[in-house]
Amino acid sequence: DRAHEYLEKIEKSNINAYVQINKDRVLKEAEELEKNEKLKNKPLYGKLIAIKSNINVNGYTISCASKTLENYVSSYDATVVKKIKSQGGLVIGMTNMDEFACGSSGETSYYGATKNPNAEDRIPGGSSSGSAAAVAADLCDMALGSDTGGSIRNPASHCGVVGFKPSYGVVSRQGLCDLAMSFDQIGPLTKNAEDAFVLTNVIKGLDISDSTTVDTPKFEKKNIENYKIGIVKEFMDVSDEKIRNKIEEGIEVFKDLGCKIVELNYNYTDLALPTYYLINYVEFFSATRKYDGRRYGYPIEEVCGEEVLRRILIGKHISEKEFSGKYYKKALQARRLMKMEMLKLFKEVDVIASPTVPKLPHKIGEELTPMEMYAYDVLTVPTNICGMCAGVVKCGDINGIPVGLQIQGKPFDDEKVLSAMIEFE
Ligand code: GLN
């Protein structure tokens, strides 16, 4: 019945959150699930879960919101999808996104922009735009997104929902179409932090088909009283004043919970965007070589949008032998430095709280330069550069537009971050 309700709501909705819904299939699967006694006590029993269009679900079109793969129908379930199904979850449909997850606005999709349910003339953020918007508009119970440099957290912040990017290696990437494989993680977008906890526990775990995964014990909720919460001055300084003020109000909540606030400096904030984008371009260029039109889809360079093409061309250029020393290797050095210095901060604090995105979302269609678009990511990419985990919870709104508080933790401190998210709510 709930499947019915959601499907009807989706049909009436005009925010363009989904790119594929197979109504008959969802209803049939819901019916079958009801007869399945074995799944009744599972944590996701009957939950309707929206999946980002770069995660393989058997029988669905995994387009990555690109013309390149508009006819690519998947023949298998990604590890995370297998796990969701085994715990009683149902896939409700495939969500809209920035083309190949390249973007922070949701506007680069081949299927058109997704609207922000809180303010329909605004972007919902990206690249997991449809997943965040579907959760915010109550068009599913929960959703999966992917986060390479903020793509779960950025739209979670703009849409006013919860998003969590697990530490690199916690969740299997098998079945995820990669953007930049050394940064990518799959994670939940949910209506509350409790659900993010549950969904993360379901999808995580060692997977022999992704050698970067590690085995982590079940995450349990911890008491965060006496936690040291770091506030990085540079993270506050790059953010708009109104957003800063909201986050400062949020920090008061932690004080009331008995946490101690510690002021910190991170002098490598300026390195974040150049380091991230150089590595992203190189890894994305390499990942796209399989889209040459021979096995499936169209040759990517012939049909893709502007942003994807920019990354392919620059990625090719900077990874060529004569330039790689100048750019790519420098970026790898910067990455190591950023991580070392970041880990030092975590000797003094448990988690770091900050804004998620330094600006409010722009109006759909507004022309931003690539640099302006990339600037949205300055506070989210350090997490991925350093292999850390980070979650976003709503921290009030400005004229009806939500603002998300970001909580970052060091690699494999997922439990601490998730616990802090729950307590904050
Ligand atoms: N906005 C960032 C980019 O375009 C992050 C994307 C992502 O996390 N998938 O690369």
C-alpha cells in the first residue's frame, strides 16, 4: 500500500527527482515481499529505497543521467543493492543526477534539472540531486547516493535531509559507475540520522569484489557527552555570513549536549579544490575510456555534456607523460600533505563541525562559471581527499532554504560521526 502511495505521489510530482520508475515491477516486488516470512524481521523490511542512476540494479537503466548510457540496461545488482534486498528493502526507482556525477547542482543531467522541493526555482544541489530531492519531497523512505567530493552531502544540505558519506573502504563500490575511484563512496540519504545509521549498517562491509573494502564491526550508537568538537576557522571564513551564523547556532546545541568546543586551524584549505579537481579529472578520464561505443552505449565524447567533456579533455592532457609531473604528481603530494595535517587535528578533537556548502543554492539556469560551481565543494572535498567520513544534518533554514551542518570524522570513525548526527537532531 505504501508502495502505491509513493508511486502515485511520484506521478503527480514535478520536481524531476526520478528518471525511471517501473510501477508494475515495484508493485509486484512489494507483493512478493509481503509473502516472504523470512524477511519480516529485517531492518529494512518494506522500506522503499530510491537509487542513484550510477548504481547498478538488475533490469533498470543505469544511465548515469547521460545520453552515453541511455540504453544501458543493467544485468546485475551492485553489492549495496544485494545487501538492501537481503534485508527486506525494495528498490522504488532510479534517481536523477548530474551527468556521470560531475557537478554540484543537478543541472547537468541529460534528463533535465531536478528542482529543490523547498524552493522549486532553486537547485537541489548535486550530484545526487534526485536522491536528496526524493527524500525531501517524501517520494521514498530512503535513498542511496554516491559521494566523490560532496555529492551526498551537498544536496542533503540544500534539500534539508540527512546525508552520510562513509569512510573510504567502509562500503563496497562494486557496481558503482566510477567518477574518481580513489574518492568514491556510496552512502545513504534519509529523513533522519537514525535511518542513516540503519542503512549504513546494511550496506557496509568487506566485499571480495572491491579490494579497497575493510571489515568493520556493526556501528553502535555512542554517548557523545564530553566529545571534543573542532571548529576550523578557515572552514567558517570561506562561508557566507548567514550560513556561518546558522552553524554557530548549531554549535550551541553541542555545548548543551555537554561537548567541548575546540578552535582549530587548517592551513591547507586553499589546496582542497585544485588537489581534488586535478585528481578527479585524471581518474575520470581513465574511467571513461570504457565508454568508447564498442561494448555498450555511444562514444562518450560524441554525446556528453560540456562539463563531462571538459573533464575528459583536461584529464587526458594532465595525465600525459610530459605534464603528469607538473600537475598530477603535485596533486598526489598535496593530497598526502592534506591528509597528514588533517589527521593531526583529530589528535585534538573527536569530530569537526562546519558548514557543508559555503553558499545557498542558486536559481536553476543561472549561469555559473566552472570555478564558481567548483567553489561549492570547498568544504566537502577535504573529506574525500583524506579518506574520512562525514555526515550532514539540517541546522535551520534561511528564508525557507535549508542549511546543513557537516560533521567530519577521521577514517573509520563513522560510528562517532553517526552518533553525533543523531544526538544533534
Ligand atoms: N561536485 C563535485 C564534482 O563535480 C563532487 C561530485 C561528486 O561527489 N560526485 O566532482
